[in-house]
Amino acid sequence: TQLLEQSPQFLSIQEGENLTVYCNSSSVFSSLQWYRQEPGEGPVLLVTVVTGGEVKKLKRLTFQFGDARKDSSLHITAAQPGDTGLYLCAGVGGGADGLTFGKGTHLIIQP
Amino acid sequence: GAVVSQHPSWVICKSGTSVKIECRSLDFQATTMFWYRQFPKQSLMLMATSNEGSKATYEQGVEKDKFLINHASLTLSTLTVTSAHPEDSSFYICSARDQLGQGLETQYFGPGTRLLVL
């Protein structure tokens, strides 16, 4: 059973547009992490959110942790081709050891 | 952030041979490391949890006799794919857990190892 539902799975948009990726679960996580992975490389940690309702910004990326710590979102403003990649959300806790990964969102930003 | 290395970055081997992949945490000690497998266009699938000084914990469906894990030190875990077959071809990624205190933790990932079994 997939504990973390990530949507959309695929997204292709034009440069300059905004987008939001969602990560939802029925489980409560002690923290949630977002990673970005490029082909042939390991995932790179973008952010960790810990507190319910927390909002963190990383340049044009805004991460939010739901009040109940069951969901999170990643919003990208004015997307750039360099934002292209696989975005993964991963929860800590939720009844499993280690990280529980969502299926990922394949993002393509077309110039 | 912390650095985790993997070696080799890619390997091609003949069917029936064994392949060893190393995962090292370079600037922190990791009592726990994880091994993941990733197929094209898919997310990471946890294979096993590697605990320093004790036996690894394998996820359901992962053959422990085929994927041998050794975590002999706080900075090194190895995954050996024994008697490799073409269906074992995949991208193998390790991660090392960094305990931040107060119940917080972060995993740092290695760059991955691409295995191709002919």
C-alpha cells in the first residue's frame, strides 16, 4: 500500500508558468522531506518540514506542511527549464522505518 | 549538506557473477544506511535497512540471500548482488541517516550505481 500519494505524476509546462505538486497521506509523519532527482543521479534534499502548518521558501520554491502533518505541497513560481527533474516527497515516521517515498512527479519545463 | 559516496557509479557484468556496491558517508557517522532500487521513470523502492554491527532488515519480497548487505563500520555499507541476472539490472541507490536530535532525521543519498547484467 502506497502511504504517500503524490500528484501529478507527470507535468509538462512552459517556462514562466507556476505549478504545484501535492503529497497526501492518511498517515501522520513526524517530518516530511522533498527531494529533486536528475537522471542518473541520486536524490538531492531540497527541504525538510517538521511543524504542522510550516511554510519554507527556497528561492522560487515554496514548501508547505499541512496542519495535521499528513500532507505537503511544493509550489514553483515562474518555472525555469533548470527546474526539470523528478520531485519526490518522503515522510519520516508514518509507521515505517526510514523514509516512505511518494511515486514522484516528473516535471518538464519547456523553454 | 552531508556527503554520501557510492562506488562504482556503473558496472556491467555477465549473468551469474556477483557485484559489490559500496556506500560511504564521508563526513558523518551513520549507524543506519538504506538501500534502494529504482527502475526507469519510477520512484525509489526500499530494499533493505542496513544497521551497523547487526543484520540488515529486508523489505518484503527482497531476497536476503541474493542481496547481501554488510555494515561493518559507521561509514561503510556494502550491497552484494549475488549470481546476478538480467532482471537485476537497475539503478541502486544508498542513503545514510543523519540523526539531528529531537526526533529529527535526514537521509542523504549517494549518486547511485547503474548495474547492467548481460
